[in-house]
Amino acid sequence: MTATELERRERRAENEPLVILRREDQNDFLIYSPTAPAKQYVVSSDEQGLTCTCPDFRSHQADPDWQCKHILAVCRQGGSPPSNGELRIATSSQSGGGGPSQLLIRRSVSPDGKIDSLSIEWSCPIDEWTHPEVAAHALQVLTIADGIIEQYLGPKPAAPVSSRVSTPIPIRTQPPTNGHGLLPAQLVSIGGMDGRFGRRLFLQFESPAGSMRLFGSAKQLAEALQRAGYAHLAGNIVEGLPLNVPCQVMTKPSADGRYQNVDQVLPPSTGNAPRRWVA
């Protein structure tokens, strides 16, 4: 390897980010680029010096002085990891000044496996750098750090599929009738409420269509009870009087279409035993 080739290799090693991991158990270094983590190479030492498993080093094995960028990166780190166990990553330096940058990676693992954390720090001298140079270098380092963190955390889990089952909106259908356009109902009580012209009386019904009312004067309500077959109740139209007798009703919508009101009250059909309808 000539001096020119060595200078060119050293410049390339300085300007290309590399992740350098010391493997204590195997006494070597695992090196890869953050942009291509699948391509990993091992720098180790033997009686002849440092060797690398990369294609560049293998193709120049005839040259005993040949040094690939991976070997140069290890040599730049002193050939061994720092005593505190931190791993160092060489990144590019900017032409604006300052020395080579360093990323310090610390990983903490507890024996019980409950703690497994990773921290990344970046340090470099920027005294002579311009603001654009600092911003560009910071962006490059953050990109490298993102790649390392992604490998450490693994692929992001897929977003959970919502288990919520949509509830269909109930469609209001016409309530069942007895075949003659009538609804079976329960005449519950006589009620009253304040209206535009004073207190109004009504008969309260419950049916498969829900609660319904029939408004009228005391005389009109008495006539409705008589038509339903309850003449004995027609002589005592008093607000709050419970009735609880079966009947049949013909309905019609209210003027605004929001409610179903009772239009006619008829006797219960044959076999219609007294019961309380629930909507």
C-alpha cells in the first residue's frame, strides 16, 4: 500500500460513519455501517497483525501493508475499547473545522433482565464551525442514532386491530298488530298535565309500540272507557286513578310526527288476558 492509497483510505474511514463493537468473548471487533447493518465484518488480530473479513481486505491479502477502512477505523480507536466499557462509533468530520466526532453508546443490562436500556451521546468540537455545518452534522448524527435505536428496539409492533364491534342502529318498525290494524295495550291510569289552556286529562297506555296517551275532557275520557267495555270505570274520571285493564288501541301520529297518539280505544280481543305491556 502506497502513502497515497493509505491517505485516501484514512480519509474514507474518517468520512464514512461506522459502528464499532468490541466482542470481549472473541477478542475482536464487529464493524458495520448504520446504513447497511446487514453487511457486518470482523476485524481481528493474529501473529501478522490486524485482519478483516471484508472483500476489500481479502482482495489485497498479497499486500502485507494493506489496510481497509475497517482496520483503519479500529486503529483510530486505539485498537481496543475504552476501560469503562463504552462502545465508540466513528462518524464523519466536517471540513469547517474541529476534530472527528464521536457517538458514545451505553447499554445497561441487569442480571434479572428487568433493565435493558440504551443511551446514545454525541460529542464533537464545533468552535470553528458555522451554523449550517453544525446543523448538517447534527442531522447526520441523528440519522445514524435513529438507525441504531431501531435495530436495538426491533421492528415496530403493528397497530392493534380494534376489537370494537359496531352496534347497528336500530330501525324502528311498525309494531305488531292483531291483524285488524289494532294494537293490544294496557290502559294504565288517568293522568293530567298543564297545557296552553289549563290542566288537561289523559288516559295512559302501554303497548308494544311504547307509552301512549289519549287526551280529552272528563266526558270524552269516560266515553272512551265505555267503548273499551269499562262502563263501570267511566263514572269516576279522577286524575291519578289507576286502571290497569287490557284493551286495544288505534293510533295516529302527532301533528309534528314525533309521537304516536291513541285515536280510538276498543275492547280487548278474545283471549287477551290482562297484562302490563312493556315497550
